[in-house]
Amino acid sequence: MRTTGSVTRVNSWNEWDPLRHVILGRADGCRIPPPEPAFRCRVSPGTEMEAGWGARPPETVAMANEELDGFARVLESLGVRVDRPSPLDFAKPVVTPDFETGSMMGCMPPRDVLVTVGNEILEATMSYRCRWFEYLAYRPLLEQYFREDPRMRWEAAPKPRLSDRSFKVDYFSKYATLKDRLPRVEAKDFLTTEVEPLFDAAELARMGKDIVVQHGFGANLAGIDWLRRHFPELRIHAMNFPADPHPMHIDCTLVPLRPGLVLANPARPMLPEQRLLFEKNGWQIVEAARPAHKSPPPLSYSSVWLSMNVLVVDPKTVCVEASETHQAEQLDRLGFEVIPVPFRKACPFGGGLHCATVDVYREGALEDYFPNQVA
Ligand code: NVA
């Protein structure tokens, strides 16, 4: 067992260096949010999610928390310090001068809200109205890190207006079927407009000097441009995955595992020009194993591809959802020690093991893993 360091230090440049400190979400008070533009893509028409917004059944909250606490114990046994957010009263409506929606969502998953890049923790703009104030659940931790680590940079991207001007409000009614949607997604015609920068933190896949950001429903080009200007010393690559009719949050689509190895979703193939970045730098692109389940758990926002939403603890160790045996076997063959973590009951609250965490500290420094850039 490694020892847990008590000194707070913010540092994380990639998705694989040895992990020493994370924030892990909580299910307390989580709600199914009311309909709104950004959420429509995560809720299938005619499902119970669409019908019933409001409190989640209490027994599901308790079961999710049990799994989240179990995951915390696994991480702690690996020497990782685990901090937890402070839930708010998520039943409160969200009201700004520009919009009003009936409730918040919760404080799971933190990966959508915060991203650590080097010694900086950045609060994302977010693209959901119900998640506009979610950063507040993390503020006690961020205030503490800011006090304890004199080198920490604490940044917040401009809070978006999220008025009806930020969305193509008739997008989902116009392109309701896959047949209508896929050509739009292929043409990079997504849900959001470009009137203001928008990005969820979970659209970023960090690989040292290079960060891939998914251009889709959770990040627009203005948001990607904002990130480029905010991190001028890094190379920000916009990528889109045309076979995904709900392109939101990159960590079920493209998952860097260690230097030279990236897991790719075979149902959402990368475009040849996007593969080039990896190919020109000797990276292996491995198609993820098939998910163990035919459908996501009830009241879920995510697809079955949560199978590949793994948390890399260090370049030789990876946490995988316990029932995802195909994914576990594949990672074992790729040379990882696989740690199975039961998480299927927590998944409906906003995703898998990667979604549920935010790196605060990984060992290691900024490195260039892609010296051969694509023109
Ligand atoms: N859009 C993703 C969710 C990522 C956590 C999926 O469901 O595949």
C-alpha cells in the first residue's frame, strides 16, 4: 500500500500519471432535472426520465452512495487522498436574469464541472441550466486547496447566459430520429449556437501538452477557442465523432490510458484526419472491448459505453466497473493490473468511474507526447 500524503498540492497534466488526490462525487439529494435544451440529448423520448423530473428514489440514492463510498475505500487503499463535495439543496430552482429552471441536478459527476491542468483547477462554463450553480458544491474544497497550496491557480471560465440564444431550441424536435440526426452531427451542426463560449469539463481528454476537446453538444467552437486562448502554451485539438448521435462528454469515446495508448469507441470511429495525431506519434489506437450490458441501468443519462469510462490510477493500474468483464480482460491483456469496482448503481447519477472523479494531484510534469503535429 502506498502512503497518502497530507500536503495539498494541485497538479495533473494527463489522465494516467500516478494519482494521489481526487475529488469523488456524492449522490445525496441528486435530482432528475426538468426538461431543458442541453438535457434533451441525454434523455430518450418516451422514457421514465422524460416523464418524471424530481427527486430520485431514496433507495437508489442510498445504493449509489454505498458504491461511491466503496470506490473511495478502494482509492484510499491505493494511497489516493479522496475528498468529497458539499451537497447543496438541489431541489431549489435555478434562476438568473436569462433563464429559469425548476431544479439543480446534484454533485455527481464532478468531472463535468472541474478540470485540472497543471497547477490550475478550472471551473467549466457548463452547458446545462440545471448545472449552472453546481460549482458551489465544490467551493469549500477549492477554497481549502487555494489556502493550502500557494502555487494553485484557481480559475473560472465566463459564466454563460444560457438563454434561448445559446441553443438551437428546436434541434431535437427537428432531428428526432437517427436518420435525421446523424447527417446533422456529421456536418458539425450541434445543439448549441456560437453566441458565447460553452464547454463542460468532461469534454477534455488531457495528454500533457496536447488536450483533445470534443466538439459536440457539450462544447461549442467558441468554448474550444476560449480554452485555446486560456492555455496558450498547450495545443488544444477539436475532435468530433460523427457516428455519435449524442456527442456529449468525451470519456466514453476517447480514453487515453498511458503514453502511447488510447482506447477508442468502435461505434464512434475517429475520422482519418483525427487518427493522424496519434499515428504520427507512434500511439496505438485500441478499439474498446464490447460492453457487458445491452442497456444502461434505469434512470441513466449515459450509454452502455460507460464500460470504457475507466479511471487510470497509474500507467500500470486501472479501475474498471466490476461487471464490465470484457473491458477488464482487454485491459489485463494490455498489461494493466485491473481493479474491479462495483459502480452500476451509481452510474445513473451521472456516469462511470472517470466521470465520478476529478484529479487534484497526479505525480509528473508537463510533457510533450505528440512532437509530430499534424499540419
Ligand atoms: N455521452 C457519453 C457519456 C459520457 C460519460 C455516453 O453515454 O456514451
